[in-house]
Amino acid sequence: MTDADAGALDAYSTAVVRVARVVGPAVAAVTARTSRGVGLGSATVISAEGHVLTSAHVVEGAGSVDLAFEDGTRVRARVIGRDPLSDLAMLLADAPVPAPVELGDAARLQVGQLVVAVGNPLGLAGSVTAGIVSALGRSLPTRSGRVVDEVIQTDAALNPGNSGGALADSNARMIGVNTAVAGLGLGLAVPINATSRQIMDTLMREGRVRRGWLGIAGAEITLSPEIARKAGPRTGIQVMSVVTDSPADLAGVRPGDVLISLDRMRIHAVADLQRLMIASTIGRRLELTVWRNGALVDAIVEPTELTDA
């Protein structure tokens, strides 16, 4: 952009134009062929080695994936890892691709901050929309029945085909993966943060993310003052059901119990429990504390691997 060009634009427009020019070349239109037909989406180059990040649902069941970039580059890519529970997938291009984007940190975002979505909505390659961060910390239900937490809500227009594309800040750093349209004027994106970076690295190395499983279904509740005084947190998870012969069942957890802590870590919400169910917990004996019949009860639970994602 020349000085004359910049002078003709206001600050907002200058920021959006810069993001489009920096991020746009790294965002590809995705054509995913499955037994159900052809699906369209977006993906973003994140490494010089040709790793390309997209949404897991975009490439679900894909036998082949084609990428088309705005400079005319067209390459075939392989799905090297999918994680439906975070709705992230990693591709590896079979030929050289444009330079990667710079990854940012969604943990630093603030409500009201400018964000720019780059993708291929409705098959319209290289589309750019801008808006603000409308809210942070939203939850996104996935097809697996789990939820992605800390999701970014934006009013940047998103349409089918945007999924897998980049959500960038005004410094042209990718801070989210556009993943869903929740309603008119409401878009959601999986954040790029410490948790998702770990998932991305694991997908590159191992092709999948291992998680622990307890075998309970629960709902977040506000604890009574009596429980809160003794337990510490003001919210917890009330157990609604326990799978027969699951780790929780074998540990003696019952419907009606309120989970207070696991492995000495306080549990305030379902998202807290999900974050604790990482690969290192599989097969470990963990101390579990629940509130039952007016008292704190301790048990030992040994998570198994979650196999049905």
C-alpha cells in the first residue's frame, strides 16, 4: 500500500485492507470429496512445511482434499489429523503452498476489538468481512455431543464455506478458526490459544488427540451457601447420569452427586472437567471429591481413554 493509498483510507479501512493483503494469500478454498458428495470450506496455511489448518467438520469423511489459493496455486492435501471434539483438523499439502500466517493469542482479545474473517463463503474465493469481537467465552456444541469452550463470538459476516478460514486481529495475526454461523449477524470461531495450539501440535505429530473419560453426564449448578462455604467454589457439576461399569461408576459416583474437584483441581464448570481429561490422566488414579448428603466425599477414579469421538 502506498502513502497515497493510505491517505485515502480511514484507520479502520487501512487495518482491514492490510489484514486482507497479509492473511488472504494463506487462506485456501477447500473442496472435500466424501461418499456423501462434495463439501466446500476454507483452510489456512500455518507452517512453512505446508501444514494447513481447517475445521474438522469440513473434511469429515474426506477421501481427498483440494486446495485453491488466491494466487492461482492449486494443490492436493492429505488429512493427517482430525479432532472432532475441538472441531479442528490438520492437513498437509502435497506441494508448495503460500507463506503461512502468523498465529496470535485469543486469550488477549477484548470485547469490541476489530477482527477480520477471511474465507470462501458460498464458494466465493477470497472473501473478506470485518466486525468486532461481540463476546468471549461462548460454548459451541459439536457433533460429538461435547462442547468447545472459550469460543469467540463476532458479528463479522460468516456464511457456509467460511468454516476453517482465518479470523484475524488488526495486526494480521490469526486468532481464531471460523467454524459456525449461529444466527443472523452471529458468527463463532474456535480460538487460537494455548489449548488449541497444543491440539494442533498433537495432530501434526500423532494425527489424533487422546482424552480421558469418566462416564458421567452432568450440568453446571450454583451451589448453596452451605456447600460453597465447605467446598470453596460457588458452582459445580451435578451428576445427572453415570454409565454402567464406567470409571465413575466403579469409583462409586452416583446421580445427584456434585463434583467439586478432580486431581485436587477445583471444578467450576463442565469446561473445567473437559480440560482435565487430557492424555496424561488416562490410567492414572485420581482423587475425586463430591458433595453428597451434606458432606464432602472422596473417591479414587481411574479414567480410561475416550474412544468414541
